[in-house]
Amino acid sequence: MSLLEVKIPPMGESITSGVLAKWHVADGALVKKDQPLFELETDKITTEGTAESAGKISLKVEAGAEVKIGQVVAQIDDAATGGGDAAPAAPAAAPAPTPAPAAPAAASTPSPAVRRLAEETGINPGTVAGTGKAGRVTKGDMLSAAETQPAAAPAPAAAPAPAAARAPASPAPATGERQTRRKLSPLRQRIAQRLVSAQHEAAMLTTFNEADMSAVMGLRAKYQEDFVKKNGFKLGFMSFFVKAVVQALREVPSVNAQIDGDSVIENHYYDIGVAVSTEKGLMVPVVRNCDRLSLAEIEKAIAEAAKKAREGKISLADLEGGVFTITNGGIFGSMLSTPILNPPQSGILGLHAINERPIALGGQVVIRPMMYLALSYDHRVVDGKEAVTFLVKVKQAIEDPSRLLLNL
């Protein structure tokens, strides 16, 4: 009998502990090598721990407990493999008696995250092309499908998952209970601290403008099919805004600066953070050297970073070193907001929903797809004139994308 210890892995010098948020396996279950075992929440990232060997697992720590880096949380008996090929990674209920549709390996029992997204979006995982092992549908596949498929399709009432298979987002309150209390996760506590400190430590101000999205929308519609054929993914709006921001940062370098004590540090590189909403909170993975990347390369980098963040596979290195942040509340329907700075950066651009509105153009009232833009900036570094100029440059680049090619 050989026992392998399952330890909390190191995640950078600044992280010494975390909360073992949940176990993906039951005590005494048979696990496979590289199978996800637990979810760990820290004050900076959420990540998964995986099995280094196949065998029978014995849990040593309850879900919800605070754990230290290097702490043993389980043991795996690698001698108890259940006969090699008979050790399923999926729950025991996987071979459900659904006889009719001849489902290949891709239609195996979906993960809890996939089931939850299926309930929320109404998208049947069986209709989604899986990119996981053996064609398995992943959480990232479901999120991509949700962005490309109309949200009008309601969740089919005839296909509810068994009650035991569903992963409830939070415990239902007891009958008659007026309040429930739960502890903030380390990540949510860290987000709260950073938001408050940003407002206390910076002289934050927001300026607004609006952009006519007709040109970018027309460009996407014209070349979308060719773009997808060449790259294998869709052309979105974010890559245009990243390029527009890079160009504006070049013309207004004070927005690409930050305060460090009694000094001002001006950055001469363009690593742009793109805010991503996850189940655990907002994360801002950084796309490096955006001035050297094409629109396709930026779209791919954003998609890959967002997928890692949502699957809990993001690393500290992916989140550090950005000089400017873009956040898009428009995907949730936000019409106007004032984004909060991401310290130590001096600027953040907020994007909002695209709505058709009447505007005056050439002496006539016309209907155009308009988006409000909001730039929050640190007034200690950036003057009002510079902030307004920066936002106008972004607006001009979006309304006339040819400027991005000519660096105008």
C-alpha cells in the first residue's frame, strides 16, 4: 500500500493561505490521475487542485476550512485503482439509462459547472461542440456558446437534471427566514479592500463621451465570415477598443503613468487589462504588448485569458503588470456607470450597452447604434484636458477604424 499526500500547492510568495471552497470528489472515491479534486480560493485567485496519481482518496480537511500552502488535505492510496479501466472519473450515476440518442464520448455526464450554465442559459450541452478531452463539453465551451447563441431560448422544462446532480449556487433559506449570513470569500474580501482603497488613495474623477458604433459594426459584419474561417473564432468589439486605447495612450502618455510615493512612473509599454466576470468575482487578466498584436491576436488572447479565469486556472502572473484596464458592463445591459480605478493604474475605460438612439448628424436627426464611454482617471497624474483628449481619441478611432491602421 502506497499513500500519496495531496497538498495545497504554492501560488506565489504573496499567498500563504486560502480557503478550500469545495471538494469535487467524495471521501473514499476512486480518482484518476489529473482529475480535479478541490477548489481553492485565495485573496487573489481561485484555482483547482488535481490528482497526481490514480487511486482511492481519503479526505483530511472539510470543505470551507482555511488551509495553509503545503498543508496535506487528502491522501490517495494508489494501490486501490479499482481495476484500472473500471475507475470512472465521472460520478457513479454517469451511465444514466437514456437509451435513444446514440451519444458519443462527448455526451458523457457534464460537469457541475456545465450543468449550472445549461440551467441558466437554456443551452443544451449536447448541442455544443466540446473542446475538452474526448470531445467533452467544458465550461468555456458553454460560455462561448452563450455569447453566440440567442438568449431567447428558454431552458427546456423537459430536461431538468436530477435534484442530486444540480450544484446549488447558495443554500435555500429556511421557511420564514428573513436573512441568511455567509462569510465573504478571500477573493471577495480582497476585491472589497482594493475598491475602497482606490477611492481613498486616488483623486478619482470620471469623464464621459459617446461613440457611434456603425463603422465597427459594419466592418465586423462585412468580414466576420472570412475572419472566422481564417482564425476559428469570431471578431468582437474588445480588440478594436484595445487598439484604440493603445493609440490614445501613445498620444496622451500621462494616462499611461502612475504615482509611486513622491515619484511619477511613466510606462512605455502597453499591457492592457480586460475585466472578466467570474462566479467568484471580477478578475482582470492582462494582455501583453498589445501594440504589437493584430486584432485577431488580441481577440485570441482575451478569449484564452477569460476561459482560464472562469475555469479557475488563472495564475498571478496573468493578473499582474497591466498599465490600463477596460471593463465592459454593456454585456450585462449597463447604460452608464463610473468604473473604479484598478490600482496602481491611473485610468480605466468603461464600455456600455449599444443602443439605437436619435442623434444629430449633418443637420438631420438619424438613428445610430450608440455606446456611452466612461473614463475614470487619477486626477493627481492626469489633468482634465488630458483625460478628455484621451477619450476623444478613443471615440475617433472607434467611429473611423481606418485611423487604427494609419495611426491617426
